[in-house]
Amino acid sequence: MELADQMSKEYAVQLESIEPKNSALASKDILNKEGAVLVKADTELTSARLARIRQHVLEQPLEFSIKMQNSLARNEILQQTLNVINENDLLKELHLKLHNEEDLTDMCGFFTQYPTLVQLITVYAQLYPGKMKKSLTLAWGAWMIARAKQDSQMTKRAVFTACLFQDIGRLFISKGGSNDSILSLTSQVLGKINGLPITIVRSITNMKVFPTSLGLMKKEDMLEVANEDQIVWLSRFLQVGMSDKFSFNVGPLDFIPILKLYSPHYFPRYSKVIIEAICSADLKHVITDEKSLLENLRKILINHVVLNEWLELFEKVEAQLAISSKNLPLRFRQKAEQVLFIVSSTGLLTESLARWMSHVEEMQLLEAAPEVREYFIFQQELARQLSQYVSMAGFLISRINDMEKKKPLLLLHKEFHQLSSRFNYNILDDESLAS
């Protein structure tokens, strides 16, 4: 079965699941490959008709032959975007300080000139409301970055639309598909839409080339990355960083130390405008009660011990993999470099830092709270990158056939996971956090 045919069958299943709430209509005659009419134009696609469609190989992909009875338009997407941002007090505050309603309205209306996009986002929003919120946040973030850099209107539209539609391939795949396979299907579907700017499709395709788990990039490599791809990557990086296990302790202002740490390696021109935009918005830290922060310093000191043990295991795994696997993937080596970069650039695991934090805890030095907060954020980031390294290492270990080489790595990998359960991702009670 050809991929396009399988995709149409999967999409028909999705349409059938929402048919009672919002049925599809044939926008023109739906033909099979032999030219026979399966459904006439303007006919409602009932469950029975969708079942019939699934039994045939279609003359063209199903999404180019239908429309929805009730479709999302510019104002609905704008309102959904505002609702998502307003649900998060920290993003709401940033939005109020930096937004431009007229410009955001333009972003939300750009896709409506492409009927297939209107249809796809309508179906997607009904089937995956939670994921739709994530896509809207991602699109909003990309737009804010491009706007802060004063990029062209077309660049802003391209990054907003790419982020809004990046997960649409989910409509054409059975449950359980990988992110890469979903991105591939998204690119394939959008690539067939007449007149859609190629920058949108390219940015979605390159989400696979530049994942947020990407290790440190060299300057010459960064110069080859298109502006749109840089913006989309940074929006995804911010979203992942602030919605990880420690999301309740990290807001835009708290994330500034991470952006500064990485800016030489992750698109410095755009990183700079993000940092300036966040700083100019006069936001609050998530952890507002600095006294409580110091009272809970013991948990940060425990993290210091756990991270040192974690790094010892990291070094052992690195040594074993070097022996067991001659050609380690570039992305894995970049991730290892990133872990070491965080450790060396922050002094995070030094004994002198542990002694200083113990002194701050004992004396309850309130003036040291900003530095303590920053070190806590760095701890979270190192733990996050080590976790990604562990996942990558697990995949590499699974591909080693020699059990003598594999066994010690499996034991080390198990210890890695056990250590992660001892790490304190949340050091404060909810009442110590900003509302």
C-alpha cells in the first residue's frame, strides 16, 4: 500500500471520530484511482461513506477533496491563542508588555487563505485540544521572537504558521508514531498545498534536523541555519525548557541564565533579542519568597551530591561506550560535550560552591538568594541534559550485540535512572511560588 493511500485511510478514520460533532463535506467529487465517483460534491461524509472511502485507493489525497461544516477562522485562532497565553500568568505578563494585537491578528489569519490548512487545523483542534494549546504557545513564542528582532512580516507569518501546523501529521498516522515520523508526514502534506511558502515547509522539515536535544553547535554550523529555523528552534527550546519536570519553578525571567549560558552556541543574534525582550518586560521570578528559598537550601545541597554522583556515572558510561562502540553518532557526542560545557562553565559541582551554599544556609544570608536561585536553575538544566544523555545512551546500548560489553553498560544505565529519582526538581511548596 502506497504511503499516500495509507494516509488517506488514516485521515478518514480521524474524520469519522468527530463526525457526530462536526462532519466533513466533499468539496468536489471524490474519485477512486479508476475514476469512479465514490462521493459527489457537497455530500456529507457520514460514517458509512467514510468507511466506503477507506476501501478504495483515491485519485488524490482525501484532505484535498473535503471541507468541514464548521471551520476555525482567524478570530477563533486569535482567541484560542490569547486564552492559552492568559492561562499562564507569566506568559500573560510577558504578552501584555510586548504584544501587538494587530500584528498577532495578522498571524492568526494568514493560514485562512489556504482552505486545506483551515480544514486540517479544524480537525486537529477538535481531536487534540491539549496538543493544540502546545502548538499555539509555540507559534506565539516564535512570533514574539521574530517581532522582537523586527523581522519581516513574511518571516513572522512563516514561523507562526510552521509552529501552528508542525504536529498536523498526527492526523495521518496510527497512534504511537514518533515525533520524526509525524514531522515527515506534516512536511509531506503541507508540501502539496499550492502557493504555500516553501519556508514554512522547510522549517517543519528542519525540526528533525535541529531537535531541541541538539548538542552544542559550532559557529560555522550556525551560520548555515536559516533565520526561520533559528526562530522556530529557540521557541521550541524555550517551551521544552520551561515545561520540563521543573516547569513550576521556571518562568521566562528565571530562564535568562540558561539563555545567557547557551547564547554563544545557540543562535546568538536571536538569543540576544529574547534576553533583552524578557528583561525589558519587568517580569517576576517564579520563586518570589527568597526567605523560603534559603530555608530549603538543604534540597539544593542534596542535588549537588546527586549531580556529582550522576557525573561520575556519566564518565564511566562515556569510557565504556568508547570501548564498545567505535562510531558514536555526532548528536550523542554533542550531547556529551553539552553536559561537560554546563559543568565547566558554571562551576556547578565544585566543592567551593557546596561550602558557600552551606554557609548561606547556616547564616540565612538573604542577599545571596539571587545567586542561589541561579544555581538552582543551572542544576535543573544539568539534570535535564543528563536525562537526555541517558536516553540516548540507552538507545546505543540496546544496539550492542556483544553481551560482555553490553552488561556493564546496562548496569550503569540502571544506576543512572535510580539517581534521577533522588533529584529534587521542586524545592518549595506551592505557596512559595508566584501566583
